[in-house]
Amino acid sequence: MTIGTPPPPAPSNTAPPAAVSRITVVGVTADGWPSLPERLRRTVREAEVVLGGRRHLAMLPEVAGQRREAWPSPLRAGLPPLLASLGGARVVALASGDPLVSGIGTTLVDLLGVASVRVEPAVSSVALARARMGWPSERCAVVTLVGRDPRLLLRELAPGHRVLVLSSDAGTPAAVAALLAGAGYGRSVLTVLGDLGAERESRLSGTADEWLASPPGEVSALNVLALELAGPPAHGLVAGLPDDAFENDGQLTRRDLRASALARLAPAPGQHLWDVGAGAGSVGIEWMRAHPTCATTAVEANTERAARVARNAGRLGVPGLRVVTGRAPDALAELPPPDAVFIGGGATRPGVLETCLGALRPGGRLVVHGVTLETETLLADAYRRHGGELTRLAVETTAPIGSFTGWTPARTVTQWSLTVG
């Protein structure tokens, strides 16, 4: 059983299908056809095929003989057959604003390769929203919720932080307000900027609590949310969240050990981690919190723990973490190759260590934790054969001893880490 979604496909470096020669993607502002310069109007009129959303296609003037196709649903699955049917025609695709800001331009480049896609952007909704708010780009974050889980926003929580949210539809502001209020950020100010760049441009503002108590009657379906966050101190982005940030049954890689493991796993943008024997999912979750493009597949044999991993991931702002319920090494067979692997449990199971080592991409990192003599013996042998770094980690914390305070040691953990060539 799998919970969540697999990592997004890597951009295509292969040649496009023979039926597709080149697609020009034209960005359009909220004002539609009148906002396009004559050069781009001519490009659209001269196209043999125009692709776009129904709203975009409806704004076009009639062109005799021109084929017009709305985007398929689901989009990514339906695009290849649609593109293959175009027969080498001159194709224009219409998109909102900048097609490479959470837009169709990104999808087409992934599918066809950059050489087959020409992008003609309009001013993006992000740029317009920053202009309306007077926010410099370097002082605010951007989160897209277009077709995505709103809980992604939870990763950005911090008092005084500014975030621009690309909304999926008119319901996104209410969903975001509820999310913020539930996280103790009900005093955050939401400014909903509707139909940016159009004559009908609108602006609504209030706190998340006010939005929930008295929602406005009408919200534009085309909107960007500007958030000025106000709430309690939030979890940082550096590895080593408090243990109580994770729902757990005791099967948890503790804070100091987790920080040590993640330092050696070295999360990097766009990379994929296998969290094997995930327990509460803490290592895989912190891997994904390191950068928005990091991906994790958590493998956990216990169904209750697997469900707990998914809950922890959603609550900590990385709902896209994929959970596979199964036992390694069998559960690893169909997974996308990893850039890093953490084995928090089950290392002594036959084939687990060998499978993980064999699956790593060049430059990949492996970290294994063990608390038993059997696992320690296995890791010592792996260190002799492969090299790397073998470390024993002993952590003590204070606890009451009668009316005094003393040190209480946790189990010593043996950690083997390796970077493959």
C-alpha cells in the first residue's frame, strides 16, 4: 500500500515525439486578448492548433480552420496522446501570466524538452502581487497551492514571515485561513488579490480568524494570497526538531541522533531519500523540510506506523511525502532510485543493506543506525569492506534523582555512514 505521491518526474532530456515539432507557449494576463501585443496576437492567429484552458480559448477571435483543444484531464496523463495527435502542426499553447511559474510551460518542458518549447511570458501574478503589496522579492516566499495540498504552507510558518500563495480557486483563501487558525496563526493577515492586472482587479484583507468568523460573499477564482504571518515561534528548518513535534509510539530517531544522520545524508535540492524502517518518519520529514524540492519515500512494515508517518508529514508541512507499507528489501524493488538512504530499522534483515547500497545513485549517501550487538557487528563488517565513517553516539539528558538532578543515558547508537563513488 502506498500513501502520498511519488517524486515528480525529472525533466526530460530526450527528443520529443516525431509528431511534435515546436510549441510556443504564450502568457496572457487577466485582461485576456486585448492585453497581448500585436506580435503575439499574430502568433496565435497563425497557429494551426491552439491549446489552452476553456477560459483562454473562449477569449480568442474566430480563425477559420484553426483547431482548438482544451487541456485534457488529468493533464499529465492526457498530454502525450494529445501532443502525438498534432501531426507536426504549428502549435500555440495559452497560459496565465508567466507559464513557467506553476504553469503549463513547466509541464511541457518536462515532457518535450527545452528545445521544443518556446515561452513568451506575460507579467506573472507573483510579480503583480509583490507590486500591489510593495514586497521586495527577496523578503517573501512563494508557495503554490495550484492542485496541491494546502498543508504545504505549514512549512513556511514563522512569526513576521511574508508568503505569497498561488491559489487553486476561490476556495483556497478559506482553506488557508482554517489552516492558519488551526496552527495558532489566526492573527495572520490575509490579503486576497483577485484578477491581478485586469480592470476588475479586487482586494480583500483581514485576519485568518476574521475570515473564518465572517467570510466575504464573493472571492475571485483567479487570486493570489498575500500572507503576513503572526503566531507563536514555529519549528525551524535546520535538522533536529524536538521529539514531541512527531506523533510516535517510541519508534523515533531522537533529536540529536537525527541531526547527526541528516548532516551526513546532506539534503540537496531535487534529491530523493529512502527512509527505510521509517518508524515515525522523522528523518524523511526533516529531509523534505530542508528544501521544497526534496522528496522522500518512507518504507514502514507496520500499518499503524505507516499511517502515523503520513499524519506527521502533513502536520509538518510536507504532505507530499510518499509512504510505502511493506518490508524491505522487497518493498524497495519498484521505488525510484535514491540519492540518499537512511536505515533506521531492519538493517540485519537479509538483503536490506546490499539492496540499498546497490540502488544509490553516484555520489549517494547512506546512513545506518543500530542499537543491537547484531547490527553493530554488521556495520563494523560493512565499514571494513566499504570504508566510510563509523561512529558511536551516546546522549545523556538530565532527570530528577530525588531532590537532585542527574544524567540519564539513552541507548548508545552505532552509526555507519558512506558516500558512494
